[in-house]
Amino acid sequence: MALTGKRAAFFDVDNTLIRGSTIYFLGRGMYQRGYFTKKDISRFVLANLRFRLTGKENKEEIARFQTAATDFIGGHNVNEIQTIAEQIYDEFVSPAMWQGTIDIAQNHIANGVEVYLVTAAPEDMATLIAKRLGLTGALGSKAEIKDGLYTGNMNGALLHGKEKAVAIRELAERKGFDLEDCFGYSDSNNDLPLLQCVGHPSAINPDALLGLRAMAEGWPIHDFRRARFIGRAVSPIVVRLAAIGTWLTPRKR
């Protein structure tokens, strides 16, 4: 156990910090800039939906989504994608953030607690978000790079479920954090490994299962969603499918 007294807070990103999916925003922005076809984006969206529906503990679906999540940037220049990512942050990501979550994260920073984003999205994008918000850093899925280009392959495992806890423990070992004094925030029951590896877990905009778990455990619950009854009445999958139509509609220039 660390004896330095250093503390950190770990935040999931999708639906915890941002309304929606970081990788959706990245893919949407790249599609609108002509980086791939409707067929390409449809294949990616289908893999994402299948993963959300069945991939929580399904290794085959996790692997399929893992491939889809990096394949669409394969062959592209790293610096070029980074420039596009900054534009996408301004256009899609920043307007979709939960101010309440930002306030919690920045309050930690003000109190000397390091703050890291922890997400299955590409680490380069997560690092950009952390930098823009003045946070300490980010842990994400690593896309393989060779000769300045993304290969389309993963470098390591998709940072999902138990892999998040593994990454946090490795970071704590390197940085000297005492995880019993650290904080964790997520919206999803899939992130129980993340929440259970810190001494101070909290739920933000929790799904049904995490909400029940948080109440049973006495964890703090923060809900920044408006019209929460809509979320109960309308299936999240229906919302995702509706969003596909928006993706495939050419943007007016």
C-alpha cells in the first residue's frame, strides 16, 4: 500500500462525463469529413450496438468491437487525426458534457487530488479531453502506431470492465496512490471493477443496475440528467438507432 498520501479520482467518460459516446462523436466527425463511406460507418455502428447489447461479458463481441473501434482510423496519419479530434472536441464533445461532472472533477483538482479519465475510447482522444478540462491525464484503449500512422490494430486490450481496474492499479503502483483514499465515478454497472478498487466510489447518471448497487452499498449518487422519466420510457437502443440517421445525413456547409 502507498504511504505517500497521494490521491486520485478516476472518471469514466461516456454518459458519466459526456452525454453519449466519445467514439461515436469521433466516428461521426470523421464520416462528415469524408474519411469513410456509409457502409463503413454502418458496420462500425452495428458492432457498437452489438457490443452494448451482448458484449459485456462476451469475449467474441468485445473482440469484434475492439477491431471496429480502431479499424476506422487505420492507415491515417496520427497528427492529422489529432487535428481532426480537436475540431470534433469543439464541435461535438464539449457541448455534450455534464457540467455537474466537470465541477466534481475540477473540485478534486482544486483540493490537490489528481484526476484521470478512464475509458474504452482511444487514449489519444481521452487525453485531449483531459487536457482541455485541465485534468491530470487519461487512460484509454491504445491504438497501435507505426511510422506515424495508425495501423488499425489495438496495442493491448480494450479498456473495458475488469481491464479498467487493472489499468488503475498499475497507475496507482507507478504513482504511489493509496487506492483506499482514491475516488471512482461511473454511470455503468460494467464499471463495478473500477468502482470496487477504490475506497470512495460514486455513481453518476447510473444505469438501473448500478443505481440499485449504489443504493445498497450507500455510495453517493449524482444524477445530472434532465427529464429522467424520458430515459425510463425510451429505450437507449432506440435513441442510438435514431442517432445513426443523424450521422448519415450530410452536414450543411
